[in-house]
Amino acid sequence: MTEPVVVMAQRIEIDYHTPVSRLQRRFEERLAQRVITGQRCPACAKVYVPPKGFCPICSVLTPEEVEVGDRGVITSFTVVVPIQYPGQTETEEYVLANILLAGADSTIGQQRIEGIPHDEVRTGRRVRAAWSRDGVRTGESVGRLGFGAAIPSWVPTGEPDARADEFADHVF
């Protein structure tokens, strides 16, 4: 004899706490000053943004901090259609993109694109950071993959698109 199966609803929450490294803290301080920094590899000269502290290709430390531009090129993107579930705050479609910043060799991922209809977003489109105003631009990295409240979104520059060969090595 088997007992009946009982189904019950239960809400489970998990709070994560990720300690912020000295390197991330420095990156955040510079973001609060409207400056995006990366680190240059002493072996291959590639610039990584956000800084990693090491070159994943050469396996060496990257102690040199360099400033990169707050403009870049969309290398890939996704139009996200939010699925509604308890606690979901997004209700409208939005675009997340990978962006290759001027002066960087790595892309920054999952960046929100605004100020343009979704059907006009394309690879090669040039964008710039839509910086938050002073006092809001804290740089706290939680939830924004390194840019915190400093850069909530990226908007088109109005400049001509980049040629495919300018970002072809950075397409995912």
C-alpha cells in the first residue's frame, strides 16, 4: 500500500554575498569618477575589462592599469522577453549586448541597450555609456556585472557602424 503524494508550495530564497576584491574596489572607485579601466597583459599586451588580475591566455599577472573609452561597438546581442514569475520586476522586452570598448581586447557582456527600437539594434552599431549622475554613480558591482549603478545602460552614438573586421574576433 502506498501513501498519497502530497504537493505543497514553498518559496525558497537564497542570499549570496560575494566579497569584493581590492581590484574590483579600485575599478568601482574609477567608475564613480566616470573612468573605465582595464589591465594590460605584460606578455601579449591585451587589455581586459573589467580587470581580472591575470591574463587568461598567457597565465601571467596583469599589474598595469589602463583607461579605456566609454564608447564601443556591439559585437552580439539578445532581445530578452521576460518570463513572468513571482518576484520578476521586468515586464517589457529589453536588449542585452556584448560590447567591445575602445582600447579593450575583451568584451563586456550583458549590457543593457536603450534609446533605440529593438529592431534597430545590430552588431557593429556604435554605442556610448549612459552614465548615471553624480551621487548615483556608485560603481557598486552587485547585479550589473561590474558596472553597478555607474552605467545602467548604453545608447547609440549616431556614428556610422563599425566594419565587421573591426570586431570579428570578439563575436560570441
